[in-house]
Amino acid sequence: MSHRADPDLLFELKKYGAVNIESCFNCGTCTAICPLTSDEHPFPRNMVRLVQLGLKDRLMESTDPWLCYYCGECTETCPREAEPAETMMSLRRWLTAQYDPSGHAAKLYTSEKAVVMTIIRAALLTLAFFVVLHLLGIATVVTDQVELNAFAPVLWVWAFVLLHFAYLGVKVIRNTLHMSKLVMRASVKDGKIPISVYISEIKILLINLVTQKRWRDCGGENRWWFRHLLLLSGYATMLILVVALLPLFQTDNIYPIYNPQRWLGYYATIVLIYISVDMLIFRRRKEDEMHRFSQPSDWLFPMFLLIGAVTGILVNIFRYLGADNAVWAWPTYIIYLIHVMAMIAMLDSEVGIGKWMHLIYRPWAIYLDAVKAKASEKESAAGALAPAD
């Protein structure tokens, strides 16, 4: 396959956060110091060189940016202060945009106006949904006490959530398949890999999806791995409660403190508040390499997590306080509406097109590499067994 050079690639990548990349003279110090690099994946050096040469196709075929977990050691040792770690981060943003055929991800990463408009549109769509429910008489406002399921009928809300979740799921699958097509197109001679090979490596995908264990080898920074694992556990718990178990989770019943429904909700809330505040503090301080440079997309995810967790726990508190007290009725309904609007806005600006997708693309890249390695192994074995002419 021929590769055409794009002289504007370096400038394009700067829109995604690349810093001082033109200063690199390809000495290889970054690759030598990186604890995750290998002979097959000599990053960041190779990625920086491909950017300087403008080889877009080679970059889109590579999984190297996703195999980097940003320990920052390459940047700390760079003799030219070329910020190779930030180049890798900007490549992840750029690749996320390339995987999205709609072009929406590219707009969100390069235009703050597009981000604002996406958030406003998603919030207004959610508000309109509740307005229609009330205009049609499906929902009503009870003011002498808190009756959340009268204000927001749970089955209707659940249907709205499931439809929205399905819509986002289609985007995730579409973009992930597009990533696969780009990465795998030059992997084997005939371009075909048996389905059995894909199935045989599923275990690697699941392990890395759940644990992100490769992060533990990133410069010994196990604290980042643990924070990420904690975030994943809290986020997954809340996702299960809201998407799969909403009729059980959104209820007007007053459960005792020892009820599992409350434990799970409180665990997810505490974890999400702790991690999101922690992420925002680190980005604000800029004391470590990972957080010295931040794009708007880097702030958006933790801010949404914090807003969602805080408004969610406030709804819960107000609901208990308003079980027989009219004072808490309107505060509960208003905070609930803000909560749902914020969560839908977060999903519309993150799932399939934003930083949230790093949770998917990192383990998927490891999986695709494993598939390619297994396919090459089978191809070599078949060649060795073939009779000589």
C-alpha cells in the first residue's frame, strides 16, 4: 500500500493538543526510556516521526497511541523539550476523530462552540421529553410530598434511557468497527483473518477491558491504575443501576440504610465524586506530566461525572426528606431534571466521540494486536508446512 504524505498533518495535530512536536530530531531517547515500548511498538519515537512526515495512513493503521498510558517519562527525558507524551495524547484525540465517520468527534475536539452546542442540544431534548410527558398528562406534579415517579414516570424514563443507550451503542460499535478496519487493513497478506482467531483472543480483550492491567507497567505508577479501576467500578455500577435496573433504582419507596439498593448507589456516588474531584484537582495543579497540558475535552468528563454524582445524591437526600414534607417537592423535581439533562448531555458529548472512548479503544487496540499476532503465527506455521516446489 502506498502512503501519501500530508504536509499539513503536524499543524492539524496541534489543534488536538500537540505541543512543540517540530523540535524533535528523532534521537530515540523517548523510546529508550518508555517502560511499555517494544520492538513491535517503538513509540513515541515512531509516532512522532510519522507525524513529521505527514503519513496519516500509517498513523491510522497503528495501535501505538493506545498502548501508551502517559507516564510522562519520555517528556521528562527529552533533550529538545518536544513533549512526546503530549504528542501521543493528541494522537489519541486525533484518532478518535478519524474513527468517527460522521465528523462530529473532530468538531468536538477542535471547536469549543461545537461542544457547547452539543451540550445545549442534548439538554433541551431531555427537557422537551419531560415537558411532553406533562402536557400529555402522563406525568404530573405532586406538591404536598415528593412523588418522583409521578413527576417522572419511571417506565417512560426507562424507555427514553434505553432508546438513547441503544443509539449511543450503535455509534460505539460503528466507530470501533471503523477503527478495526483501519488497523487491520494491512495486517495479513490476503487481508482476511479467520473468525476463529478473533474468538480465540476474546479473553485478552475482556481482561484488559475490565482491569486495564497494562497501566500497572507504566513507569510503576500503580496509583493511576488504581484510580482508573476505582472509576471504572463506580461508573459501571451506576450504569447498571440506571440502564438495566432503573425501575428498581428510581422508586418512591423508602428503604432502610442496609438495603442493597442504597449501598450500591452510595458506593457509586462516593467513588465518582472522589475520582472526579481528584482528576480536576490534578489538572488544576499541573504538577505531574500527565496534567501539564489539558484540552477542554480533558475537563469535560470529570466535570460531568461530578455534576451527575452530586445531583444524583441530592435527589436521593431530598426524596427521603420529602417523604412527608411538601417543602422538598420542588427542589427534588428540579434537581432531578438537572441531573437527567446533565447525564444525557455527558453521554452525547462523550460516548462514541470523546474521551470516554479511551475506555474502549485501549483494550480494543491490545485485542487487535493479539489477533494480528495470532494470525501471523498461523500464517507462518502454514508456510512452514507447505510443500517445497
